[in-house]
Amino acid sequence: MEKDFEPLKARLRIICDRLDDDEQQYFRPLIDNFKGQTQEFQRIMRDLGKFGEKIGDGSTFKVCREVQHLFDDAHRKKS
């Protein structure tokens, strides 16, 4: 089950690498400890919004939508 979330976690790690050091120290444990619960994911999405333009080269909305799709895909596999 947890392996279903690996594509999501891999994408979040790429995003995390773009952040400042102090933001990485806060955000990386959220990714590493992520078990696929909706509550955890909502926190991650909220934080992505706070990081703003740092999370991608293009639209912040586009990056967030991509992350949401990865979460939804993993949840479908889990069911």
C-alpha cells in the first residue's frame, strides 16, 4: 500500500529540494513520514501553498494539481 504513494513522495522530494534549508528541515519529515492519510495530505497541500512560487518553475496551481492527481491515483490503487 505504501509503495503506491512512492510517485507522490518522489515528486514532493523534488519540490522540497527547491525550498530554503529551514523549509526543507520542516517539510522533509512530513514527506518521509507520510502514510497516505488524507489529513496528512491536506497539511502537505496547505504548506505547498505557503511556499508559493518556490515549488515549481511554472504555475503554483499546476504543481499543486499535479500533486493532487498523484495522491488521487495512489488512493485509487489502495482501494
